[in-house]
Amino acid sequence: MDCREFLLRYSDYDDSLLPAHEAARFRAHMAECPSCARYDRVLRKGRMVARQIPEPEPSPDFLPRLQLRLREVRSRRRWPGARLAAGLAAVTVLVVAASAVSVLDVPGTASSAPETAVGGATPAVTSSTASGAPAPPTRVRPASASVRRAVTALPAVEPDSPRGWMAKEVAPAVVASYSPLETGPPSYRRRLPSSRGPTDSERRALD
Amino acid sequence: MARALRIEEQPRVRTRSQELAELADPELAAATLAGDGRAFTVLADRYHGRLLNFVHRMIGDRHRAEDLVQETFVRVHKHLHRYDQNRKFSTWAYTIAGNLAKNELRNRSRNPLVLFQTLKKNWDADHRPLEWEDARNKPDDLYRKRDLRAKVEEVVAELPEHHREVFVLRELEGKTYEEIAAITGVNLGTVKSRLNRARNAFGEKIAPLID
């Protein structure tokens, strides 16, 4: 054996992976070669010193912090869409607000102009009155300022658009009499004593 | 009248924690999956010290090493349903910890110059011939006066990353060649080759200090 082979296969010898006769060759070479003998000595002692290096101690709060993190991970797993649900709820509210404002803002129906009498309604609106009787004069409540601010960027609803049919079908008296955001639909409103109830004429129009 | 039992006669009541501490790793993993959170704490307690030592030796930063060991356990917990109970749990945990340590080192070497130097160092470590210094050279007395353990620790930290990993796993953590191959994702032959080179580099640097 020469020093080159000794260095190349030293790990096998050091980890006792060699058969007995091969290990004997290594020992024989070390007996003849002071350099390789020193190599073996240095590595054994160096390994011993390396194992004496103080190991870092985990912090006392390592396990409590880990438990806290795992609790957070578990709660996020239980409600994976919590944030998504909150976002969707907010978007839904905005869409409802936008729809309400767009219904109020449809041309020919109760407009957003304050205190506008709708006696001389456009033909589209007049035809929607089921009985054919002239629509009673109505006082139009404007959309609240916050709702108007929220939907100023939305395009106006065209009568022939998918949302426009809503404006045509709904009787102007109904449109004028309530806003879902402010007083709720008639059936809902009846349950709330504090909300303004329909007048007799309005109730007759609804019937 | 019935005699009251003396203390030594009373049946020993073991706590749940004591019961869990006696379970093997696969059983603790199964208990965790069944919903027993304390089982995972016992598992973490069993390995967090060893993993901290391994990661600390890899990256050289004790506080960051603790963060990475925390992250290791979070990932183990998240993927526990995928754990193959026929394999050793420690091998799996060490694999995750080792990958996190390597990512940390990679992120540190984003600087192109640092990256080039690291790549060159790694290439040299794998391709220069194995060599050993002349036995006639005497150790420098100055080195003798320094703290030997601190110097040895420095030498380990200066090994190239892929050599340091196998050196720490073999020499400090006592892992077998097969375990090291599973943890590092390389074959047995590569593990042996890297370990041999790591030992050669380690011996060359500490020889003046020791002998």
C-alpha cells in the first residue's frame, strides 16, 4: 500500500467497513509510514475534540413558541377561507349598494334628484304600472351620500341592459317607497316599528 | 375494617405525558394524527436539541438556527400525514432541517462575488488531490496556547458546505452512511467520497494544533 491509496480509502478503514485482511494492510502501512500514522492520530484526536465542542442549548421558550405557532397553523387550516370570506362579504355589500343606487338612477324611474315629482313619467315607466292607472305622485328619496360616493364610478344602467329590466319591471311607487339599504323591503319594514310605513295610497299601489 | 393501602401499595398512576414519553417515534406520530397535540410536543422535545446542533454547525448562526428548527417542526407537523412509518422519523426531520439550512446558506450567497467564491471553494475541495503535510513540520507553539476547541470549531465551520454537512452528520451526530445518504439525497458512494475529502481537509487544518 502506498500513501495515495491510504488517503483515498482511509474513511473505509476509519469506519470499520473493510474486511479484516484489508484493515491489516492499513495497520501495516501506518507502522512503516510516520506521515500516514500521524494522519490517523490527528483525525482521531480531532474528532474527539470536535465532539467536545459545547452544543447550543435551545431557548427555554422554544417549545411554548412552537406550540403557539402550531395553534396558529391549525386555526388557519380550520378556516382556510376566513380572509377570503370577509373579502367576499365586503364585495357583496358593495355590489348590493351599487345595484340599489343603479336602480334608483335608471333613467325614467325615480331619479336621484332630490324632491322630484314623477308624475310625468316616461312611457317605459308608465307601462310598467300593472293596472294602467296613472302612477301616483311620489316623493323620491335620494340615495344616501355614502352610497352615492361608493358607486360614483359605476356605469349607469341602460334600460335594455341585464339590470335595466329590473328598473322596468319594478313599479315606480315601489322604487320610490323604499331603498333596501335605508328602510328594507315592505315585508321587512312592517316588522320594524321605527321605520316609516307605507302610506295608504302607496299600499294600494303595492296591492 | 378494610385496611387503607400504604403508599407503596397504591397503584401508580402515570400521567399522559409519562405515557407519551415511552412511545416510539412512529407511535407518537400516529397519536399526533389522531389529535393528541401533546404527542407532537414530546416528539419535538426529543429532537430539537440535536437538530439545533446540526443546523447551527451548518450555518454558524445560533439564533437563526433556532428559527430554522422551529420551521422544521412546523413543516413536519404540516406533512405528518405523509410520514412513512417504516422510515426513521429522525432521518425525515434531519432532511427537512438540512434543506432549510442549505437554503439559508444559498440566500446568503446571493452576492455574485460571494457566490463565485463559494462555487470555486467547493470545486477545489472536490478536485484537488488528497494530500497531507510533511510529518517533519513541528506544530506552532502559538497555536497550542489558543483554545483548541474553539479552533476546531472554526475549522469545521470553514469546510465547504457539502463537506461540512456530511462531516457534521457523521462525526458529530453519529449518523450511518445510509442515513446520511437519505438525509442529503445523494448515493452512498458520493457520501463516502465527500466524507473522505472532509476528513482530509479537517485533518490538514487541525494537524498543527493537535500533533
